[in-house]
Amino acid sequence: MSGESSGREVFRFGTFELDARAGELRKQGARIKLQEQPLRILEMLLAQPGQLVTREELRSRLWPSDSFVDFDHGLNKAINKLREALDDSAESPRFVETVPRRGYRMISPLGKAQGRIESLVVLPLEDLAHDPAQEYFADGLTEALITSLAKIGALRVISRTTAMRYKQTDKSVPQIAQELNVDAVVEGTVQRSGERVRISAQLIQASTDTHMWAESYERDLRDILALESEVARAIATEVQAKLTPREEAQLARTRPVNPDAYEAYLIARHYWSQRSGEALKKAAEYFRQAVEKDPTYAPAHAGLADMCASAGVWGLVPPAEGAAKGKALARKALEIDETGEAHAALGWAILLYDYDYAEAEKEFQQAIALYPDYAFAHMWYGLCLCCVDRLEEALAHGRRGLQLDHLSPIVNMCYAFVIWILRDWDRCIYQCRRALDINPDFLTLRWMLANALQAKSCHEEAIRERQRVVDASGSTLFLAELGSSYAAAGKRTEALRILDQLHELRGHKYVMAHSIALIHAGLGERDDGFRWLDAALEERSASLAYVNVDPRLDCLRPDPRFQKLLDRMQQAHR
């Protein structure tokens, strides 16, 4: 094998290792038989991780004298052999991703040199009081420590959602590290006594299962932010992570916080992570309490901004109470303290209320610069890029979000959304069902699955999924989506019945105008469809942000009125 692409001899990815000099692929030390051409393709992909290796590059290097037909057949066969060896899938790749008609890319992060720590997971801190009523406190401190470390660009830090799967696990540190492909594990305990908090933490190198560092910290609850930063700095120093001046400033920038506000914030984050309708209402209430108890606590403003914008996108509140309020709260958070979370919240609100994609993109870029491992910033940025038809970039940010938080149902749903916008129905269905295997009751994943089934004309199955979501949520948006599926299936009577219900509901609660437009579009009623899309722009329906790429509106797109709508949307923020 040649090593001309990078000069590197050993590549580690997932549980695999490619020794380019020896020409061997190994899994956990065991050699895997692989023919020469698949092996050389693998080396080319690993030499340029995350970058497209074109079909032309592969042909010129590996099949220079073959006819196009022979090359095409040989390449397909070699890629299939490679995926078979890696136990990979074209529909939902973990390692080798197909870029249709263009080539392939390696999407798995590469492992680092032995002994070097560049990735870690913070396991859930153990509450020494073992009080279920205080569980949120230890979980909240775990998330805060993850967030502090994830803002260090030189470290890859596993997300809270994934880390929490290992709560009270009996798996060993090497097992956990291998499953998550990390170099080190942080574990520890938390003990609260009145207004005092004590955290003990230790850093364990995964490859040798040896303790590298351990320390205990005790502070008054008002100084909890300083404690979190101190622990993060100590870990960064121990693993020799190089901090940028901006990262140094972020970790050093701490202030006292009202203990009651901090506690309300932790409870809010606890409910926010659950993502059910009832839990989100509780999260919003506790975020409000945190803001009221300490108006200078920036994370509470940013958290409430997220809540408002997200409530708006699901039609739970009208735009003035949703993304418009979210914008104001995010800007308030940035006035107090410039953080990645606040920039991301502002970008999300601008996207959903102003339809100002360029301005939203600037905010997401700022968020990622401040907080490189913030899965939600990548997720929302990907959705923003969808709106302007930059789908390859959208997929890249979706993949990055999944790498950071691959067990998060909302991150999986948003990645599936991008695939849906690409009109790759089968892959979208596969992505949704795989995520639902882990989170079967997550309603927006079922909503996304129904979107793909409807697009593929699997109408009866789509309607069953829609009905399940409506029964569990009672949401007017999901009721309207059921009407859209009836319309697409040609069940006009049922679709009109739901339209009547929605018009009746509009008399006493918010019903998104965009949702009604979808039903009329599905029924082939163009004039009514455009009338309700105009109403959606007038009211600033959050989901109108995706109107230019929504497959359900393809039937309206050739009409000149559609471009006029897009033009008016762009004028709305000027």
C-alpha cells in the first residue's frame, strides 16, 4: 500500500486500526481480511478525514487503465467489500458516506496517538446523599462540567445525552471508552450540605485504566460557577489541552450567582432534557423563575430563549410569544455575557421569526466559534443551511451534531429532516426508525417518520404515525399534519373534517396558518394554499422558514405567486 496521501502509517477509527505500511486492517487487534483495492480506498479516505474523495481521484489512482464500465463495476464492488469489513451501511453510515454521483468521505473521527488525550466523557456525577428528590442537582452539575469542557476546541467531549446513558452503569472504564471512542473518562461525586457543595473528580486514562489526576473542591453555592470552571481548567491542564486566549477568558469569566436562581436553572435543564410537552412547560416555568431570581444570570435568559423559539416552531405559542420573545431573551443574555449558547439561541430565533438566513448564519458561526462541541448549534445551523438549499453543508453540520450527541432524539430528528429535504425518503425512514429504537415515545421523531412515509406514498402507514402523535400530544400542529396526510392520500372528506376542526380551534387557541396551508396544498387547492401562506407570513409562522425547500409544497413551487412569497419574506427583515 502507498502512504502518499498523508505520510501517516497507522490510522485508528472506531474499534478499527489500519496499518498502512503492513497493509493490514485490524479490529481490536484481530486482523480482518480485505482485498487490495478496498484497502487502498480505505487509506485514501482516512488520509482526508471528513473530506470528499471523488470518483475521479479513485479512478485515476486505482483504475487508471480500465474502461468506465469496468471502473464503475470495480468501484462499487470494492466499496461494498469495504463496508462489509467495517460492518457499515450505505443507508446510515458510521464510517464511509456516499456523496451521490461524486464520491465518498470518511465521517468517523480518527483516533489519536497512544497516550495523547484529545477526547473524553464526563460520566454522571454520583450524588452521595442518594436522594431522588435531589437527582437533578448532580445531573445538572454533570452537564455544567461537560459544557465547560466542550468549549475547549482542542478536546472532543461527549454530550450530556450520551453520557447520561452510563448512569449507574456496571461497565468498566475501558469498556465505556471503547464504546464512545474516547481517550479518557472523568468520574466523580457531588455532595451538598445546605448552601455548601463539594465535588470530587478524577481523570482516568482509558488505554491503561490508570488514574491521572484527582482532586476535591468545596464552595459556597453562590460560587458554583467558579467551581465548575476550576475543575474544567484543572482537567484541561492535566491533558495538556492548548487553550486559545478566548477559551482562557471564557473559563476565567465567572461571577457569583443567586443560589435559588441556579437551583431553578438546574431543574429547568432537567426538564428541558426530557423534551416531552409537559416537561417543556415545567422547564419554561423554572427558567422564568431563574431569570426572576437573578436577572443577571445569562444562562437562564439563553435557556428561556431556546424554550420560547422551540415552543413557537411546534405551534405551542403564537410567534410573538415564541421566536420574537426568544430573540429578545437571547440578546439580553448576550448583553450580560457572550456565550455560544446565547448566540445559537439568537440565530435560532432569527431564523424562525425574521427568515433572515444570512444573519442567523452569522450567529450560528459565532456560537460554534465559542462552543465548538455544542450539538444544538450545529443542528440549528444545519437547518438554516437547508433553508437556502446548501444541503451538503447542512448534512455536514447534521453529522457533526450526531457525532457530538448521537443518542439525542432531537438531534437525530433534525438530521433526518435534512435527509428529508434531500428527498432521500428511504434513508430518512431508516434514520428515524433507528433513533426510535432507542426513544420509541419521542413524538417529533414519529412526526418526521410520517413526513418521509407520506412523501414515499406509504399513506396508510403515515396516517397511523400521525394519529399516534396527535393522540399523545393534542397539538394543533400535529392535527394539521394529519390533515395534510389525509389530503395526500386522497381522503378528501377526512382532510376537510380536520380543516373544520382547526378553524373552530382558531377561535380560542393558536393554530399556525402555515399548517392550514399544507392541507390546502395537499388537496390541490392552490388559491387557498397561497392565501394561507400569505397569512403565515403576516403572522410570522415559524415553520414558514422552510417553505422554499418543504417537499409538501412542491406542487405550489412552479406558480409565480411562490417566488413573490419568497421575495416578501426576504423583505420582512429589512
